[in-house]
Amino acid sequence: MLTSLRRKKMDPYKYRPDIVHEALRRIMDTRLCKAGRLHAVYIRTDEGVLIKVEPRATIPESLEKFCSQLLQKFSIKSTGGRGSLLRVVKNPVAQHLPANSLKIGLSLSSQKAVDLRDYVHDVSDNANLVFVVGAMAHGRIESENVDDIISVSDYPLSAVVCLERISMALERKWNIL
């Protein structure tokens, strides 16, 4: 992975496909996804490239395979012939989101500390929940892309932990066993 990044003159500390790879593998393996309640995952790169990940995707186990295909083509084909796992789509992301979307950003610096289970429980069932989670080593999500910014912990959490918390809260709200 580091070799691929350096060959492309990319700073390995700025580009962390390992974080994205782990987060995608975890979210695609949740009961939420398997029950068909996850409609898509969108990744926006620092350069503004928007990538759509289909919920039926099987993310490659190998980080090297994930990185080489992702960094070279911004596309990864499914094993088993189920189409593209990842594909570049046109910005802005809002045009791809369902109507009545409530976009919620997670940030440690938010003054609005919530228990995520209570927060999602209180949201109307008519709202389509969209969560914005930073899958980066350093940085912040852009607040203009969200309707609400919440904090779910007093401590910094990895993207994977944030996604697991979101998944568990929604599984509880929708009684997904």
C-alpha cells in the first residue's frame, strides 16, 4: 500500500485507504446491511471525487487488492460477477440521496453530545437517515454537508467504531435481530 501511494507521489499519512477498507468491510457485514436497510455508502476524497459503494458489495479481504484497484481505477469489480463494488458518480452527493434525508455528522468537537440510540429513536420514521463519518486519520467533516452535527463520545473514536454504533442504534430502532 505504501509503495503504491509513494509511486503516485501521495502522502501515506494523508491518504488512508486502510481506514476506508476496514470501515467498508465492517459496515457491509452488519445486520443492518444484510437486512437491506443500508441503501449506499458514499466516499468523498480530498480531491472531491465521489465514489458510490453498493450495499450488496463484497469488499476484498486483501488491503493490497483493495488499494491497487481503488487507487488505479476508482472502481472495484465484485468477485462472483455481481457488478461494480465501487464506482465514481457525479457530485454533489445530495443528488444521490433519497428525499426527506436528514444528514447527521459525527464530530468529537460538536457541542451537542447525544446517546445515539436515543437520538435515532427520536427521529421520525419518515426521515431517511444519512450519517457523515470521517474515515481519515486527521481532519473534520464539512459542516455545510450536514443538517445536524452530534458527538457520541467524550473520546476520539475510529470510523469503524462510529459505524458500529450507528449500525447498532438503527438495528435497535428497526428491531433487526
